[in-house]
Amino acid sequence: MAKQKITLRVDGRPYQMTIDADKEEVYRLAERELNANISELRTLYANMSAQDLITIVALRYGINSIAISQENEMSGEDLQALDALSQRLDKHLNRLSSSKKG
């Protein structure tokens, strides 16, 4: 995969990165969203340092990422219920298939 160097600016500070060329749009969107969140917090907490604002934004992203991961995980009970449903569906389809043949 082709690599390219880009510079992202977070709160005005440049960060050079080497990324997969086809991922640039994702990086640019993340840069814009991050800076928008920092700006939003800056208006709410004008006395906070840039480092504190960036830390709060990072915590928000981390919390959201973990919440999404947990929502997407299935518990053992969920998997058992799906397995039982799958088995019932298979039995039903087999009965239908058998009745059509006979």
C-alpha cells in the first residue's frame, strides 16, 4: 500500500505522520473533529490550558470508543439465545424441505 506524509494540526500545533494514502480523508476528518471539540471546550472553559482541553477531548473519545465496543459485544446469554434460535430455524426449514419432497 502506498504511503504518504501528511501534517495534521491539532490546536495549531503541527504533527507529521506517515499514513496509508487511501486513509488520508479519515485522518483529515479526525483532525477537523478534534479541533472542533477543542474549540467548543475552549469557549466553555476559557481558563484551561491547551493540554487540559486536549486531555478532556481524548478522554471523551476513549469513553465513546469503549461504550461502542461494549454495545457491540454480545454476552454469552445472547450467543446462546441466537444459537437456540438458529437451531429452531434449521429444524423448521428441514421440515419444510422434507414436506415438499414427499
